Amino acid sequence: MTDTDPTNQLRLPQFGLTMTEALIAEWAVSAGQSVAEGDLLYVAETDKIANEVVADRSGVIEAILVVQGETVPVGSPLATWQSDGSAAGDTEQKPAAESAPAQTNQAPAESKKPSAAASVAPAPRNDGNRIIATPHALKLAREQGVDLKSIIGSGPGGRIKGVDIHTADPATASIPTTIPAASSSSLRSIIARRMTESKQQIPHFYLTANAEISELLWLHEGMKNNPELDRLTLTHWIATAVSLALASDGLFRTIYHQDEWLELPDADVGIAVATESGLYAPVARNLAKGRLGDNAVQINQLIDRCRDDDPPKDSLQGGATTVSNLGNYPVAQIFPIINPGQSSILGIGRTQELFRPDDQGAPKLCKELHLVLACDHRVYNGADGARFLKTICDYLQQPMLIIAQRQH
């Protein structure tokens, strides 16, 4: 393109380090339509989240090159437009914020700066024509017969959240004739496709261990009702222990991406969160540098946002591992599937009480937590995975090491 040729191509941006493609879930514009700066152009769904992309300047959409529902690689031309601006060349949208650069086995990755072109933006306001609501809010509205047009959303850009449905005036309840398909979530189908790809493309192997957590449970019972701690649960202890293990060895923070090994700079941990819409895995940042109470606050905020189907977009990328805790269910062990873009995942089963012989051979009551670590064999060998799992167990069995952790 030249300065005298105002035609620009809208290309699919890369929203995260491991993103390679996205599904064009919705076009909010059509050929021949005029758009203004900030207008929603389209919604692109990755395995992590639906990304809303807006125009960086005004213009006219010339042609739609990719049909709604099609999956295309990063960088693909999606549409052409006549721009009112003077900028030349292809328009390449990029996410508003990116994770810290990773180290590679070839050369350190360079920091990337956000582009001034069209980018991910908060959801537009409910303007009477297009209703913006979370999938959970849509489900509640259908179940309770609430007309979304009568609701003022409390989320970013006026997005209607589940809590807005719960607090709606019953007098306004009336089932709307239609709910815009653009607001419906395909999260479950995305998860299904990505989990299938994970098992087909990532060579999994599994290691199991039992952590004796009597001391941890004793400490937890004494601390969980402390008003200064935010709804403290065993998940906070486990996630902090995993982060400390990640911080201890760069190999544990390494992922395999596009035929090379990337060592991530921070000890970030994904937290599996089951919701009515599907499974999220928001990433808690650098728990190894935080106090247990601070980590609980961060994790609880992520869980709350996910349960309202409104996770922070920057939380759904990064991290080398995830914790999936089913300890509240009568599940002895879980053999989880690695999230694409990561290199391991830790499955947590229920705590069991059983007698084992002590040093003198006398029966001793033990409280053991079942751990299953799934590893990507392209990154880990058996001994590497065993070291990672042992390090996690060491922290869980010596919880004072977790409590002693201080911000630094």
C-alpha cells in the first residue's frame, strides 16, 4: 500500500504468545458500511476468550473476506476498507497488552509494543440495537424471563453481568422475543476442540504422588477464619506451592512452542475454574513473590470474575502450568489434560485419612493429598517431572515455607 492508496486490509492479530488461529465468531459490520473510530468490527474467538476488535479510525468497509464461523490463521486478511485516515499500509491489530517476553533457546524474544491500530477494547454500551451480556447473564435472563433491554449493565462498557440479573426489578421481567446470537458463547465447543488437539498433539505422561498434609491442614484450620485472609482455601496453598516450585527451576517454566523451547520469566499459575458456561483457566501472576493472603485475594478475584463469565482478558494467557483441584468431590485422582500453550498441569484429588507405619513400625494416622502431574514429554523427561512433583510435595509437607514467603 502507498500513501495515495487509502485501501487497508484488516488482519487477524495475535492476542497471545501461543495463539496461532481464531474463529471469526461475529461480524458487527457489513460491506459498504461506514464505521467510526471505536466501532466494533468483529469478534474473534481463541481457545482462551472472545476478543472484540474495534476500528482505530473512521472509514468504509469495502469487502468481507472471511465469513462468520470460519477459523483462520494469525495475520490472515479479514476485510478491506477505505480509511478516512492518512495512515498507509496494512492495518494489523494487536492486543492492548502483552506478557513479558520469554527466553528461547535461540535468542531472547524482543519486547512488543501495542499497535495504534484496531485493538481489543471494552465491550460497547448497550445502545438498544445490540445487547452486550455475559453468557451467564444470558442464561439467567432466559431462565428468569428478564428482558435484557431493561437492564443497565455494571460491567465494562455497560456489559450486563449475572449479578445484574439477580438484582433486576421483577416488574421488568418479560421474556424477549430474541437474544442476539452474537452474545452467545461457544466456549464449550472451543474447549472441546482444543482439548482434542492437546491429546493428539502433546505427548502426555503422568506422575502420581501422595503429599502428607497433616501439618498444612492444622495450619489451614487455624488461619482460614482470619478476617485479614480472603476466603482462604487449600487451593491457595497449593497454587502458591506450585509457583514456588516453578520459581526454583527454569525448566519447570519452559513450554514448547513452534519447534522451540521458551523459558517463561515468571512463576505464573493457571487456576482451573468450572462455570456453567464452561471451563476457564485464568493465570495468577507470580504467586512465588506474594504472601499467602495476597495470593488468596488475587486468586479469588480471578475466580469471581470467571464465575460471572467476565475474566480479565490479560489473565487468559501465559503460564506454564495449571492447578485443577477436585478435592471437594469424592474423586481419588484426576488425570488432567494439559492446556494448549502450557507444558504441565497438576490434578488434585480428595484428601484421604489412612494408617501408615511410623519409624518404629507403629500405625500412624496420615492425611494424604493425591497429586497427579501431567507433563509434556517434549519438555520433560521422567526425572524432570519427578523433580517438579517432589518440589511441590516438599512445600505442601512443610507449609511453614509457604507462610514464610514474603513479597520481595
